[in-house]
Amino acid sequence: MLPARAWPTLFVAIALSATPALANRTHRAPTAGHSKSHKSRKATHTIQGQRGIDPDRAREIQTALVREHYLNGAPSGQWDADTEAAMEKYQADHGWQTKLIPDSRAIISLGLGPTHKADGMQAGAKSSASLPANPTVSDSNTLASTRSIQN
């Protein structure tokens, strides 16, 4: 009879000797896109994201491009070849990429970016009339008011 300490060693030896015998018959699971059945599947690919520019937004962009002298004529609200060419030239003149029309940096630069202020003023608009001369910091918005700083 084997001592109790020898049993684990015996089991490891048996497992290692059985491994080469099983190595020839390993099973690989099919990878993505390589299934064994070639059933015809209906394509369910849907295009995500924005597919076109809203006429109101196109009119806003055209108005800004006319103001910056990149587009001539009255804004039509249609995203046409002339508008796309004007936007591409605006982006190229500012050193931005021209493959994605319109680029977010160009929209912000034209004053049509997202609104971050409470009064609704747009990020790119420059108006000193609505800005206070010396803004004050509210005591409730400081770090010291929310946390007790102790030495």
C-alpha cells in the first residue's frame, strides 16, 4: 500500500502520461463567422447615426458660411454640392480634416456649437453685453463649502 503522500504524485503522473494520447483528438470550437452550417441568413444590417442634415440646420450652417464669405447667395436649407464645397474649404483653411463634412470644430467655430450657458447663448457666439464685468463665486459652489478642510 502507498503512503498518503504518494497518492497525489501518482495521480499527477497518470494525468501527464494520458495527456499525449488525448492530444491528437482536441476539439476546436468554431470561431465567429466560421460556422459549420451555411444557412442563408437575411441581412439585418442597419445604418446607424445621422443620414442627412436637417433643412433648418443646413440653413443655419449656410447663413454662417455666407457671413464668413465662403458661400454666396441666400441660404436655401438644402445641403447641396455648393454648401458641401464651401464647408470643405472652410475646414481646409482652418487646418482641419475635410473628409467629414461638417466637422464639429467647424460648427463650433461658426458659432453653431452646443449651448452650455444657462441664458441660451451659444458657445461660439461672442457677446460681451451678457457677460458680467466681474463675476462672483457663490459660496455654495466652492470646494470649501462642500468639504470640511481640517489641518
